[in-house]
Amino acid sequence: MSSEIELLRQKRALELRKKMLLSQEKPISAQPVPPKLSSKETVRKVLEGRGAEVLETARRYYPKETAEIENTLAGLIESGKLKGPVSGEEFYSFLRRIGLVFNMDVKIRVKERGELKTLEEKFRDSH
């Protein structure tokens, strides 16, 4: 009889250990894995100011090279070697230094009496 009680006690202890191991595994697998951002989104999140505009302009002139640069920069950002923020001017300068030469659309506006006017409008109004 005592051997039967001992066998039941060991069986119960084994069941408790099994439950405890299963409960320890659940929180680890229950954590949601964040979706991986595309390289384009990863690079855009560190660009500030006109950085996104510089990226799009570069893509129009050099689509293949820009995609390759985005992949490389995304890898550096994800590994922690490149930390943001990167201004549009810095990004434009970087692209020019590696050989991607292109012109940005530049609009100079003047604020006059609370209204933004282009230089053309200002000269036209002054005559």
C-alpha cells in the first residue's frame, strides 16, 4: 500500500513539473514579433526635414543605385551603427560625395505682409 501511495505521489510531482515547464515556455512564445520594416521605411524614419524629398529625388535620377543605398543604410540602422536623425542637407551631401549628382527643386519665397510670395511675384508686384 505504501508503494502505491509513493507511486501516486511521484506521478503527481511529475505532472506538476510538466505544468510548470509548460507555463514557463508560454510567455516566451506569446510575445508578438514586431513586423520587419522595409529598407525604405527604415531609412525614412531616421531622415528629418527635407530628407524624404532628397531620397525621392535621388530615386528619380538613380533608381537602381538608390535602392542599393537604402538596403545598405537600413542594415546599418538595424545593427545600430547608424543612429538618426539625419537632416536633408546631410543626406544630400552624402549622396553627392558617393557620386550621385542631381539637382533639387529650390523655391525661394519671401514673406511680405504675412503672405509668402516667390521672387517672381515680388518683383512683378514692385513694378
